[in-house]
Amino acid sequence: MQGGSPVTYPNEAYPKSGRICIVRSKDNAKTWSKPITIYDDEADNRDPRISQMSDGAIVVTFFNTLFADLIETLLATV
């Protein structure tokens, strides 16, 4: 897996773009595989990063805004 950029698009089912998918090209971006869903929920997931380790393992990191909601709730009680 080389290069690439995360892209999310809201749709009716996921207005906050919670789905994280991966697509792959083996011919310098002339054609692409069908998307494979890596993670999917209703949250506003942000900044996904997908990397491949030297052993072939795929590592995915991201954050979502649910944590921000928790902080707001905690601050409201102070």
C-alpha cells in the first residue's frame, strides 16, 4: 500500500461521515478496488490514517467527536 489520502463523504445514512473505508489501486490509480469498510458508526470520525507495516499488517488510527461530547458533559457538572 503506497500513498493515498483519507476521503469521507456524508450521505443520508451517515450524515457525519462515520464510515472509514480503504480502496486500492495496483496500476498507478488508473483503476480502483471496491471500497472495503474498516470501521463504521454514527460518530463524526476524523483524520483516519491507514498504514501498512513491513509484515503486511494494516494499522488504522482515527478519532471521533464523541469524546468532545463527554468533555462537555463533564464540564457542565463542574
